[in-house]
Amino acid sequence: MKKLFFTLTLVFAALLGQQAVAQTGAKIEFNKETHDYGTIKNGADGACVFEFKNTGDSPLIISNAKGSCGCTVPEWPKEPIAPGAKGSIKVKYDTMRTGEINKSVTITSNAVNAADKVVFIKGTVLAPETPAEPAKN
């Protein structure tokens, strides 16, 4: 009985040790995962920002950020983000395209909780306004 108890204690301790090891590294946590432009005018400013924090215990390195199409262009920090530090990813959408916005940006990093994290943008771009006809006399 003592051997069984001792064996179970060792197994339990080993499992806890593995879990602690798996939790170390950089971690990325976003304030929001979707930006909703709502309804915006054609040609309006299509920039938005996704703020994040490195909640891990190692520097966070973002190696790439890629929009789901050429109309969605992300900019990301190239320098490592220290543990506890914040950063941001700026996304520019081409608002000269009329209609629904439903795009994504895939962020690739060394984060142990989300090596490939996807954030989204959505909304609607109105059709361009047509100039009014001059009045005829």
C-alpha cells in the first residue's frame, strides 16, 4: 500500500512539473479580437489598431502578420516585446471597395498560447457619393 501511495505521489508530482514547464514562454493576449468599423463612407480612413500584451515570461517575437487579401495590410512591431510589455498591430483596410468587410489578419509569433493568432475586421463601406447635378435655369 505504501508503494502504491508513493508511486501515485511521484506520478502526480511529475504531471504538475510537466504542466509548469508547458506554461513557460511568451504569451499574447489581445484587448479585442474583432474590430467593427460599422458603416463607413467610401474612401474613409480604414485604419484600426489591435493592442496586445505579452503575459508570458519570455520575449514575444512576432515574425509575420498577413491579411486575408491585398486590401487588408497589417503593420507589426519587429522588435521583441518584453514580458509584461504592450504592443500593437495596425491594420489598414482599403475603403475604396464598396460593400461588406469581413477580413482576417493572421499573426505568427513564438507565443505558446497562440503561435498563429487570427484577428478580424468587419463592417460595411458605402457606395461613393455621386455629385449632385447643377440646377438648370
